[in-house]
Amino acid sequence: MSSPLPPNVHLVDHPLVQHKLTLMRNKTASTNSFRRLLAELASLMTYEVTRDMALQDVQIETPLETMTGKMIDGKKLVFVSILRAGNGILEGMLNVVPGARVGHVGLYRDPKTLHPVEYYFKMPQEMDARDIIVVDPMLATGNSAIAAVDRLKKLNPKSIKFVCLLTCPEGLKAMHDAHPDVPVYTAAVDRQLNDHGYILPGLGDAGDRIFGTQ
Ligand code: URA
């Protein structure tokens, strides 16, 4: 029997999410369909990760009378993409929350140590007033995600969540050990990492499959 998930993990097991993820994993999926499915999946994941967002009362006029409706202040939300594969998730998330701001963190994995090296960091202003959702399709070793969250915590945001499509026990443990306060939303927890830091069975190199660079 598989071991229980760390308490900060939200497994998004909705049938539509699982169906689309299986289509993406298939090595015969074209770049075009991989990208389209990723956008669709990202929209569905956004639905889950924003479930507890605060609402504010807004007075509006319907064609018949005045009423108090509820609205999200999307401008307080920042999606932070870990380059480059994180950018593949942004489109689908912004389709659902078009008012969100976007930040980018550039981290490459040193192929020998598998440790992250930062080469780019650009965020909106007033991060201390914002809720952050960090996105990267694959939480593998966890090194990039941990480094990105380390860096973002220095900006004192109101909250940080992490969204990926796929992860593995090693990545979840590393993330939980480093940042137990950061909820992780994922569509699947795969079996293991291989020696090159790839998730098995996984879906291959997410960046290459999104951008057709293989
Ligand atoms: N990054 C990827 O793109 N795929 C993996 O399996 C692991 C990290």
C-alpha cells in the first residue's frame, strides 16, 4: 500500500482532470494537443486552488433591482511561473482569473547537482498585499519549487500555494520538509524519481513537450 500524502497536499482527482492528464502523458500526443490539454487542465486546477479565496460584497443593479453580489479581487492574486514550463500553465489560469498579476522566476537545474540556479526574478509591486500561486507542471526533486518559495517568502506575501500537474513522493517530501505551510495542488502523485530527476512514469520533459523543443 502506498504511504499517506503529507498533510499539505491536495490531490485533484476530478474525472476531467484525470482524463486530460492521461491524454497528456501519452507520448503520441502532439505539441498542439499537449499545450491545449495543459491549458484546459490549468483552468480546472485553478478552480480548486482558488476555492477558499475571499469574496467581497459589491452593490450592483440588475435589470430589475439593486442587489449585493459577491466578487473576487483578482488583482490581489499573483500567478508566479517557474520558467519555462510554468508558462504553459499560465494561459489556462488567466482564462479563469483574467485580473491576476503575473510574476516570473527563472531557475535552471544544474544537470550535475540538480540544484536550482536563479537567472531571472520579476514580480509585481506590493507583494506583501498579495496571495501567490506558484506554478510549475512538474514537482520532481522539489529543488526549483523550494528555491522559488524561499525567494518569494522574503517578499512577505499574504499567502503562497503551489500548483503542479504531477509530482512524486520524493518531491512532496522535500517540499513539505522545507515549506510545510505551503499547500501543494497536484493532479497525480507518481511512483518515483529516476536518476536524472525525471518523474516515473511521468510525462517526459514538460518544457520540451509544451514548446516542441525535443
Ligand atoms: N521536469 C520535467 O519536465 N519532467 C520531469 O519528469 C521532471 C522534471
